[in-house]
Amino acid sequence: MTGFIADRLLLFGATGDLAKRMLLPSLAALDADGLLDPKLEIVGTARSELDDQAFRNFAREALEKFLPGDRRGSTATFLNRLGYQALDASALDGYAELAAKVGTPAQGLAIFLSTAPSLFEATIHGLAHGGLTGANVRIGLEKPLGTDLESSRVINDAVATAFPEESTFRIDHYLGKETVQNLLALRFANILFEPLWNAAHIDHVQITVAETVGLEGRVGFYDDVGALRDMVQNHMLQLLSLVAMEPPAMFDATAVRDEKVKVLRSLRLSSPDETVTGQYRAGAIAGQAVPGYDEELGKPSDTETFVAIKAHIDNWRWKGVPFYLRTGKRLPKRTTEIIVQFRRVPHSIFAGKGARSEPNRLVIGVQPDENISLSLMAKVPGLDRGGIRLRPVPLDIAMPNAFAGTQRRIAYERLLLDLIEGDQTLFVRRDEVEAQWDWVDAIRASWDEHGLVPKSYTAGSWGPSAAIALAERDGVTWHE
């Protein structure tokens, strides 16, 4: 914790898509549940020339469209918290007016920066120029934080001139998802799993982040980034670090993030034959024809829209256990899941009776469905005159059913509340970001050195056939 609960929240990019879909609905939901300090005032800023009332009208429309009906309640109190100040973030002369609009917080100021990365440095200079920095100010940064290690350091150095690390909250919204946090509870609150959570008992781990969408209005951004930097560098490596980390001494920001960064620094560089890249061509998603990437882009491109990687963590716990990572656009279904495949029993006493035993498998669904499933071997009922038959039986925990009556929250609700209250546990520390970029940059350098270009795959498939071969040559089948 950094010592204060903010009574002012300043939202940059307040008229953007993220604010409309996530930030304003999340804040309104927190307000409806009585979780925001009654004194909290929220000031939005962006280029759009709006006054307070126009911004409140904008927010009202966003809530009507994106806030679930059962979460709305009365929005009047929330809308009355809102104010607005137009600002060109690249021009210093507007920050004095912004500071006047924010006023002097009694307790402290939290800033949420959701702008183009090219504006980060200018915005930090502007905040310092306008007096919107100091011991009672903290800042939240929405990704992307650079496109490689060097550019990431430039951004972080600029932020550090005005905000020390303990006041800097780097956001990866995956860490706000309930099932991601439940991964820690599953591991460290149950004696059943932790003694088995190592190379002696786990055969491999799979992490899949699949999207059905294509460019979806991100044409310029995505072609300069690609799947490796857009998804692997942040979301997937954060999921990997939570799966693989050692037990922290306590559940606080320093202890948890210390253990995550140890994992990231233990990643071995994957060789070129342990990576597969792809780019989708025209196909069909859910029965609807969709164009290829080059058609959406309007020109040929070597940007990858699919990546599969066989990763290795060279430490005591995980030596020899492959982590298969897979992410892509225009895949058959939208899903994010973690598969922990346990080893086979060393000796099956039922083999002589004709029974086949399969290894246990833990499936952790992150989105769109939050659930946990553990497959156990069980005997098929019967007299067994022709031999014993075994079959895997899933033990399923659907989180909405297991916690019926408990409010399910948007990931940004937790992250915004933690920013306001100063809890950094679910935010990414600078050394984590740099360790992630270090590994990803080395992979990209390897691709360039070996002249690797994306293989084509049909939209609606699970990526290039080489991705299937990447796993199958180890006797592994992707979970689908």
C-alpha cells in the first residue's frame, strides 16, 4: 500500500473506447456497490471539446450500453462525481487548466493514463509542469509499454522522473480476472496441489489465448506489433509466471512480484524450431465468411497473427517441463485457458484387466467461462466380466454456480479500486516488464536471424499445421 486512498481520480483518454466500454462502467458499478469514497471526484480529460454536462451525457450513454442491467441501480450519484477538462496532452500550456479543474485533493490523486504510448512522455512532462505529481499522487499506465526492451525503458525512465516505482501502477487487465487470482488460491490454499506442482508430477503445461476477431479497427497498431508483442509479452507471460512461481511468503505486492520475476528470468530462449508463427487467410468463423489478414490490412505484410512457442523454465521446480504457449486471431473460438497435464501413474494395476489409464488433467478456464475442471480416473459401472473399464470423469467447478449470489465483477473494477486505494499486488513491476521484453526481443531477433516468416492458416482453424506438429512431436495434443 502506498499510504493514502485517493479522493481525486483523473482519467486520460476519457472519451476513448476503453473508457466507454470498461472504465466508466467499472467505476459506476463500484459506486453502485458503495465501494467508492463519497468524497471521490472523477475528472475526465481528452482532446474532445466537452463541458461537464456533455461528458456526463457521454458517460450515461456508455453505461446504458455497456453496464449490465443488474449492475446499474441509480447512476445519478456517479454521474454527479464526473467533471471534464479538454486537453491536448502533447501541449504543456493546457496542464495548468487541468490542474485547476482537478483542484487540491484532501487525501491524494490517482491518475489513469489510457493514451497512445507516443504521448506517455509528453503527458508525464505536462503533469509535472502542471503540479500534478508529488508524494500524494500515483499513476496507472495502460499497455502497451513500448514495442521492445529499449522503448519500454524510455517510457519507464520518463515515468520515473515524476513517479517513483511505489507510485507507478502498470496495468495488465488479465490480472484483474477472478479466475487468474483463483489460480493463486488453488495453488497456495490447498494442500492437495502444491506438493504435486513440480517436474516430478507434471508432464507439461499449455496456455492458450484464442481470439475469433481480426483487426477490429486496430489496423495501424497491430501491424506494427503482431501477436508475440501484443499477447505473449504481457498477458501470456503473466499467466505463465503465476502458474510457475514459487510460494510467496505472504500475499502482498512485493512478495508476489518478487516470485514472478524470478520465473521470467529463468525462461530459456526458445530455439527457432520451438516457435511457429502464422498469418490468417480468408476463411469462416461461426459459419460467416471473413477476409484474410492482408485483405483487411489492404497490403501484404509479414506480421504474425498467430504464435505457438515451446517454452522452458530452467529452475529446480520446472526443469524438463515444457510450457506450450499458443495465441492467435481468427481461431475457431474465443477462449483463454491454462492446462496442467499431470504425469501418468508409474504402474497401472488395472492394465492386466484390460483397463487403460489416462493422466489427470487440470483445466483452468479464464474466459469467456470462468471454471476449473479436474479429470480423475473412475471405474465404469458393471460386472467387469470382460475386463475392467476406466474412464476419466471431470470434477467441474463453474465459478458462477459455486459462488451463486456473489457479485461477478469486471476486471477493471478491481484494478481501478486498487489504484485508488494504492494496492500494487495485481500490477506489473518494472523489472517484470523488462524481463518479459528481454525474452520476447530475443525470440524476435532469432526469427530475423533465421529469416522466419509467418505460415498461412485458414481463418477458423487452429493455426498452421506446424503448430500441431510442435506439440505432437513430443507426444502432446493441444487441448481444444
